[in-house]
Amino acid sequence: MEFEKRLERAIQRGQRSGVEHGRETAAKVGSEEDLKGLHTQLRIELSEHIEECLRRVADHFLGFKYETVFGDEGWGARISRDDVQVRAGQSPSNAYSRLQLVIRPFSSARIVELNARGAIRNKETISRSHFQFLAEADVDSFRELIDLWVLEYAEQYATGK
């Protein structure tokens, strides 16, 4: 019988501990409004970094058109260009290149999400996504990832293939 009582007490302690842990987690994560505010802060900081990086790429490769992106698909920037390819004995064709990086809008998933899509001369070269939970988001890691993806695109574009 003594084991049964000890078992019941252990279960009660565990349940109390679980409730306390849940309260601590909720306090750490904060309210929905706090999370939205944090997401907005991160979105602004990261979208400004995206804009800066893509403007620099557009400055190095003449012909790219820069656009700020904001709305349902997210906040960030896009660079794009259309080239006409003329080859002897063939009719002219268009070659489309673009790179878009956006921070997705706030969602019930409570994450900050970075999406990148890129194409070089009609071939998709980059389609990536990275996210972190808002409570654990690290701005520096996102900045490094943005830099990495933009530099990778620039290198691929520069190869001329």
C-alpha cells in the first residue's frame, strides 16, 4: 500500500511541476500582442538588411530592377531583369533572372520565417526557407543566412551560365 501512496504523490508532484513549467513558458513567450510586436521588430530589421543586400547586387549587375516587397507574401525585396538572347540561326528568346527574399507575415505558428526564391536565365536556382520560433529568434543568424543566400546567388549569376 505504501508504494501506491508514494506513486500518487509522485504523480501529483509531476502534475504541479508541469503546470509550473507551462506558466513559465507562457510568461517567457508572452502574450499574442507581445509576439506580434516582436515579429514586427524582427521583420523591420531583417527586411532592411534584405533591401540593403539586394540593392548592392543590383548595383554590381547593371540591368537589374530593384523592388521593395510588402504585403501578403511578406516584407523584403526583389531584384529582376529580362534579357534578350540572340543566337545565329535562331529566333530571339527572353532570359528572366530574379532573386526575392521576404520575411513572411506573422502567423499562429509564432515563428519568424525567411523565404528566398531565385532564378537565373529562366532556371530556378534558389528556393529556400528558414524559420525560428519567435521566443528563440536570433537576428544575427538570420542576417548571416541572408548574406549567404545573396552571395551564393551573385556568384551563380556571375558565372554567366
